[in-house]
Amino acid sequence: MLSSPSRDGLRFAFGTLTVLPVRVTRWDRPAARAGMLCAPLAGLVVGVLAAAAGILLLFLGAGTTLAAVATAAVPAVLTRGLHLDGLADTADGLGSAKPAEAALRIMKQSDIGPFGVIALVFVLLAQVAALARAYDGSWARGALAAVVSATAARLALTVAARSGVPAARPEGLGAAVAGAVPVGGALGVAAAVTAAAAAAAGALSGPYAMVRAALAVVLAVAVAELLLRRCVRRFGGVTGDVFGGVAETAATTALVVLALG
């Protein structure tokens, strides 16, 4: 049986990162730490559900483009669109060229500015195009892309929640999880297990697919890290919007890598 911290961590991960009916029972720092370490597991479930939607449409004869659209839509639905909204708000904040405090106010506004619209359009186009290319190869390759990208996106959240990365605001989900994950063994294990699991899944399609899947995870986290560092310098720390932007950046990067070759 799972220990109480493990159960609390899973509840925190699924309750905050998905719309699945999981009740979060603890909001303290230990629960946040365990929850962010469990974030890739939430991504795995989201990815499997996304792949299932795409495969269903493929077998119904809808074609690879509609399958790709459905696969990209499922993670958005399962996160209430919060990650995409965070990406848009982060783009507006970064593009505003205003001081940190003013940029953070822009990010809190309910409307989406031009930078946010542009970011959403290109990210969603890239995700759908990459998924369609993967499904063109085979249903299995498309499913692998869906699962690996969703898992890598949540691993990027785990990395972004590491100690040493401050919160830009004293309130909100960003502040609740910022700096919660200690740099060291737990973080390293989460990253290694995610990359190894991606490689193992890719190995079913051959050595090249194995390397490509592992590389997708590594590059996804690396590109997301670049965005994270830029946001920390620009805003003075992370927010819930930044976490959303980091997740979408990682997912898109992983999909592009998995579409190559």
C-alpha cells in the first residue's frame, strides 16, 4: 500500500494539475513537494487519455489531422486550459517590456494581449502539426508522442519547482509550490525515471525511436529551463502562469523532436 505522503503527493498532483475528480487533502509544503515530484505521473495519465482520443479517431477513419487536433485538445481540457492560459499570460508579461511589478499586473488581467495570442497560435499549430506528422508514421508513434510530451511537460514543472527558484508573488499556486522540490536525489530520480521510461517505450519501435524519445524529454526540459530562467530574471521569480508556460513549452519541444526523422 502507498504511504500517507505518497497518497498526499498523488492527490496534490492530480488535484492541482488535472480536472480529474481527486480531492486535495493537504496544502502544506510536504504535500506540495511530494505532489510536484509526482507531477510526471499526472502527465502520464493525461498523455494516455490524449493518445486514446487520437487513436479512436484514427480507427474511425477521421485521418491524422483530426486525430492530432483531438490529441492536442485533451490535455487542454484536462487542465481547464490553465497551462495554455499561463503561456499566453507569460508571453504578454515578457513582451510588455515593463518593470517586473507592472508586468505581473498585466499577467493577472483576464484578457489576452497580442503577445499571448501569437504564442498560443504558434504553439498550438506546432503541436497539431507535430502530432499529425507522428500519426502519419503510425498510430503507435502518434500515441508515443502524446504520452511522452505530456509526461515531459509535467517533469518540467517538477524541475521548475526546485529549491532556489523563488516565487514572484506571495500568493497563488506558484507560491505554494515554488522551491518545494529539493535539488538532489529526488529531483534526479524523477528526471531519470521519466527519461528512461520514455526510452523504454520508444524501444518498442526500434533503437532510433528509443534515442529520440529520451532526447525529447531531455530537450523539452532544457528548453523549458531557458524560459524559466528568463522569467525569473524578468519577474523576480515564478508564478502559476510561468509554470503553465513552462509546461506548454516543454510539451511543444518534445512533440517537435518526436516528429523528426
